[in-house]
Amino acid sequence: METWQEILHQSLTTVDELIARFGLENLDREAVQQAIDRFNLRITPAALALIRHPGDPFWNQYVPTPAENVVEDGIVDSLGEDADSPVPNLTHRYPDRVLFLVSPVCASYCRFCTRRRKVGDPEKIPLNQFDSAFAYLREHTEVRDVILSGGDPLMLSDRRIEFFLKTLREIPHIEILRIHTRIPSHLPQRITPELCEIIKKYHPVYINVHFNHPDELTPEATKALNLLADTGAPLGCQTVLLKGTNDDPAIIKELVHKLLKARVRPYYLYQADVVAGGEHFRTAIAKGLEIIRALRGWTSGLGVPHYVIDAPGGGGKIPLLPEYVQSITDDEIVLRNYAGDVYRYPLPRDGAHPARNGTGCGENGHVDAENLVFLDV
């Protein structure tokens, strides 16, 4: 049986290999090489097997195109991560959690990658500068949640993965460890019993995987997810809304159903970031809201992710919801449900509601419905 490392070495990595596979008529050699020079190419056998024809959802995700070379509104560090990096490999943006970049490489390189300015370059995600990150984490006792990312942390050896989990678990104030990975989709053979035994030792460990299309949940990927779920780690999925790939309510609905069957909770649906080289993947906000409207109420609440924009410049994740609140007065809130029916909910008469006491209200004591966010329970 081949090891996951041997399978990884079978990946497609050059423009010549792309042309041999898909034909020169489907690729602009010069433009594709220019895109590869700016951001690495690697497509694992598992990802390559999904591509049925040029322009399909999987071609769009993995094959470089001339559109990557066109920069209009795109920002190199679109999320402003570098400004919130107190030491190498660490981003500390939110009060109680940090992002820890522990690997510079991925099994396959997604062409919409937000961190494409760094990913694939060991000099920009250095593997020998972790001491300052651990020292920072030991000193900052407000940090209770550490996200291991990269690149892909599961591209590391078992020994290195255990080193990170063990070292972080020994810091008393760190309560939660998270692993963000796309390995179950790109290289499912990497999810071995030995890796799962390591994860079991350091709970609570949460694992967020990345699937964008229901066809990515192959039998091999589902097997890998089941192995991870059996470790006891709760699994979530982060999906990116991509033009021409999954910007269709039926596709996302099928995806979340398949994820739930594989014991993965849909977590975030991201609006594609304004990243230089990935602008052509962006959709209208209305499309994301349409998808959420097609899910909420029409399928289990377990299957409805939070639709968010990761705000450019470092603002963090901001949730977006369709308009369910029609109006709020001193006496009632008027709501429209998933089916479009209108309902009236009487407000309490004890002065507890802002619309009754003027707290947090707009002009004349009325609440501006546009400024409210109602989340599922």
C-alpha cells in the first residue's frame, strides 16, 4: 500500500503536466506559467480526479488561469493579517484566540487562497521561528483558543503535529486547540490511525475541514472524515462561496446534507476575499443571501452555516443574514419566516425591551430593524 507521502509525490505540479493532461487548446501556457510563478501549483491525485472538463467547479479551484494575473481591487494581504502579527507565524486579532501558522505548504493549492502571498514559501512561513510564538502564548494569558493553520498543518509529520499539540496543551490557560485543514478532500490517505491516536491525546481538539462542493465528499474523503470524527474531535466545515463553482442554492444544500451525513457541521460560508489574484471568484452579496434564504427553514438548522465577510483590512468575520425583521414598534416585532409568511410577536410590557425604554433605539424610541441580527438557535 502506498504511503500518503508517495501519493503526494504523484501530484501535478507544472504547466507541461497540465498541458499533457488537458491539451494546449485549453491552456494559455504563458499566462498559466505567470500565475504559477506568483503562486505555486500542486494538484493531488484526489483533486485531479474530480476535474471532468475545463471550466468545471474543480478546474476552477485548482487550475491557474489568466484571470489570476489581473488585479483591479485585489489586496495582497486582504485581511490585514500581517498588521496583527506580533511575532512570526502568529496572528492575534480577536481578544481570546490566535491563528498559529505551523506549515507553509498544502497538498493542493486552491487558486482562490487568501494567504497566497505566503503559502508555499517556507521563508514566509518559517519552520524555525516558533520559539517566539510559544513565548508570546505563554505570556498572554488571555489567549484560550489556538488555531493551527498554514498552509495545512496536517502536511506535517506525525512527530511535528504531536510537538505542537503537546507544547500548546502544556500552557495552562490554553483551553481549546483547533486544526484547520483541507487534507480530507485533497489527500485523504493522510488521515491515518496513527495520526488519529495523536489527536485523541490532546482534547479538546476541534477540527475544521474545507469542502466547497458536494462531489468532493468522495468515499475516500468520507472515510477520512469518519476517522477524524471517531477521535472525538468535533468537525466543522468552512466553505468559500466561489463564482462558477458553488454559487447555487441547490449545490450548497446538497453539500451541507452530505457534510452532516459525514458527521461534519457546516460552520462558515465565506464571501470570497478581495485578494489579489482571486478577484474573479467573487460573487454578489445577494447570491450568498439567496443561498442562506434557501437553507434556513427548508433544511435542518444543523445544516445552515453562518454567511460571513472576513472584513478587508483586519475587521474580522461579520455575519450577513437575509432580512427577516420587517419592523419593530413599542408594542411588537413583525417577522417574516422562511416561507415568506408574516408573524407578529408582542413585546413584553415590563420595560425590558429597548423599544419600550428608549435604550439602543433610533429616533422616537423605535428600533432600526436594519441594524438587528437574529441568529438561529
